[in-house]
Amino acid sequence: MPTLSAQRRAEVDSWIAQDPDRATHDQLTSLRDRALSGDPAAIAEIEAEFAGPLAFGTAGLRAALGPGPARMNRVVVQRAAAGFAAWLHAHGHDSGSVMIGFDARHNSDVFARDTAAIMAGAGFHALLAASPIPTPVTAFGIGHFGAIAAVMVTASHNPPADNGYKVYLGDGSQIIPPTDTEISAEIARVSAAPVDRIPRGDDIELVGDSLIDAYVARAASLIPDRTARQLRWVYTAMHGVGTKVVQRLVRAAHLPAMIGVPEQLEPDPDFPTVPFPNPEEPGALDLAIALARRKDADLVIASDPDADRCAVAAVVDGSWRMLTGDELGILIGAELLRRGVTGVYANSVVSSTCLSRMAAAAGQPHATTLTGFKWIGRVPGMVFGYEEAIGYCCDPSHVPDKDGITALAVIWRIAAELREEGITIGERLDEIWRDFGLYRTSQLAVRVTDRGLITAAMDRLRVSPPQTLLGEPVVVRDLDDPQAETGLPRQNAIELTGERLHVVARPSGTEPKLKCYLEVHLDAGTTGADLPGAKQRLDADLASLRAQMATSLGLGA
């Protein structure tokens, strides 16, 4: 009869003894009792929950809620807080303020309060959000209060069962290696003792309207008074925390009232109207687009649950659809360049190459970074940065991270000004394609239950990469090869570049997915007068490229 090993039994008993959360305490106790009676399902669940500590990476922690070191729970969070506090001490911070924010997911408020108490116990002044707030408001709070660091409890757009723990340093940026491994080592050290031995304190200040008011005032300044205000727009918070701040932005910037998607405006940690609370997912914007049609709106703007990402839908090529992350990034970049905004324009290596071409044409510098805003947000002199996963940094001097609300302000201004000129967003994109060439991007994303399949697929691509794609030779760069001169820090990714195509394959940093980012383009002047026909040809090329890469990776599309 299957049973728990003596070592695993001891680990489970130790966890139960120190777990301060009655729900996970009772859940694990029940699992243990069932496992001891030979229940194979209970044994398997315990083995999964104790498969090892969560890896503290550059995105912090993120996993399903539940008991054990491989899940998100109060023991894991308290250890993470104590480890981060120890790292701050080790790096010269004996005092100072730490900003702590949280979204509206299950247990986010509890995890935030635990973090505040432990930071206070470590000698820091904890600035704890009084209620759920967007991630960019937490990031903004670092500079606003002169904090030495920040913690945001969020799983962003992950499924409802997940939660996460994200940390920032005093410059407002996300952590990068080797900081992540250093913090991880401190967490491992403090985990040797029960969590009830971690000091707690009460130097905790609740932060409410003052922070939100300051953030909203800054966001409103991105929409000048002279901007036209005639725009009908639909907004959805995707059951997240964006609505309250967006409503205050509307009042502060004197915008016409948004038409809210009523089913999705209020926070709801179960995200009942969407399978995945991510605006990128098929069907996620269906309610918003249907409302926009009924209300004859010009624009749909969506925030993800923690409002650090922003999506837009509009009429393009005659029908409503969501703009791709690249289309929106190109649209924002083109408008900033057209206004003469000087500085560095940046995007990640998995995003479109169009922004670099536009910046060069305007005589502005451009930077290509690794994936993630932990890299984009650190580009010196940056005035705008984006990546294709609907992340946009439009105000890097105040929030050097993706920010769905300042992005909303910038997009709203662009759409209102275009409407005043009698131009739609779709028509403006066509102008960009005629000036700089036509770019089409897409993804091949394969979700797996066995992460080993992702490792095998990447190994296969490294050993036997395609020599040609779409009938043209490709240059292959392994971004994880220490001998390769990529100009970028190492990352587990492979780049394939042809004369009119660009592909990057990499594992997702937050989900069990292998992602392949695909781009095809035609140079300006080669599309001819038939732009719709050129789009159809490139869309066909994208479909062929997706099929060819699926074959090369050995995974189904």
C-alpha cells in the first residue's frame, strides 16, 4: 500500500505545527490523514505541495494557493518577507520605509499584512496600502515616499487559484540577477526556523488616498488641457483593481465618463466572466466589445487584474478587434516620435522590430532588451518602452515598470486627437505601415503539464535549428550561449532572423508554456497600393511560419 516516507511525514508535521492559517492547516492535516490511510490521491497532492521551495526569481514568487513550500501561503510569504528584510540589512539598509501593496486576489490582504508586520519587526517603517491598489501605484509609491523597497502581492493575470509576491528596489525597478538568488539564499536561511520566531513589529502606516491622489495627478498630466475631450470609450477592469483609480483619473483629467462593463468593474478574485483574467486571452474582451458596439463607442480600453497591463480594441479593417501588443506599442511609439519626444525608445527582443526602425528614422536611439520590464525599465534615458505582452512604460521617470493606467492616459489622448483629425486608430496604423513597412506579429504558445517537454523542445531547437524559414535562410542566435556576442545578458531563448522574418522561442517566465514569438514584414514601398492584399499575404506567411516552428520544436500548435 502506498504511503508517505518517514522524512515526508516529518516535513508535513512540521509544516502543520507552524502554519498560522487555519484553512491551509486543516487542509494539510486532512491530506496527511488520508495519505496515512493509503489514499494515493492525497499522497500525490502532498508530494506536489512539498516538491521543493518555490523558486524566488526575478518576478518574485508565483504559484497556486495551498499548503506546503511549493504553494503560496502564509508560511511561504512570511519566510519571503523575512528573507527580503535580511537582504536589505545585508545591503546597508538598517532603517527606512518599505511600500507594501496588494491586489484583490484571495489572501492578498493577509499576505500584505504579514509582510508589513515582519518588515516592521526588522526595523523598517512599513507603508501598507489601506485597500487593494494597482501594481503601478505601489511602484509609484517608492519614489513618492522615498522608500528603500516595495512589495506587491499579486499574481497579475494568472488564474484565480494563484497568487504571487513581487519585489522592487528603491530605484523603482524590479529585481534582476543576482539579486534574486541572493534574496533566495536569505529566504532559505530564515526557513530553517519556524515562522513564529520571525520578529514582528507595529511600525505600520496605512496609506490611502494621499498616494492614489498623487499617482492620479501625475497620470492626468499626461493628457494636456488642450487635448480634445470628445471620445466615447468603454472600460473594463477584468474583475481587478483598476476601476477606482481610472474613475479618479477621469475626474482629474476632465475626461468624458467611461462606459464601464458592469459585470467586470468590481474586484472579484474568482474572475467569473472569463476563463483566464488576461485581456490577451481569446474571448476576454467579448463583453467589452459587445458593449462598445451597442454604445457606438470609439474605443475599448482594458486593464488586467492588477492594472499593470493595458489592452485596446477598436475598429480595424472594418471590424472590431483587439490590437496586438505590438500594434499598440507601435502606435504609441509613432505618436511620441511624431510629437518630437526625444530619448531612448525600447522594447524587448520578443517584440516587433518596427519600433527600432521608426526611432532610427526620427534620429532617436533605440534599445533592445531581454524579455521583461525588469530589463526594459532599466534602460538609461528611456522615454518609452514596451513589450508585446500588452505592457507599456509611458512615464519611466515615475514608474520604471509597465503601467496600465498611465498607458490608458496616453492611449486615450492619442485616440481623442485622432478622432479630432477625423482619423480612426485603424487608419493611423495603415499610415504607419505605408511609411515604415507592414509588420504582422503573432505567437505560437503551447501549454504543458510536464515542464520537461519545454526543456526537450528547447534542446531540440538548439541541436537542430531550421536552416530556412518561409523559404529564406535564417541566422540563429542562442541567447543562453556564453560565447555568443548578443550584447544582452544570458536568457534561455533562441532567436532566428531572416530578411523578412524574426522569431524568438523561449519558456514562459510565469506559466508552464513554451512561447514562440513570430514576426513577418514587408518593407515600405513593396506593399503596393493593395495594403489589404499585403496584409492577407503576410497573415498567410505567419500561419506557415507558425506551422514550421511547431514542427521544429516537436510540439503541436
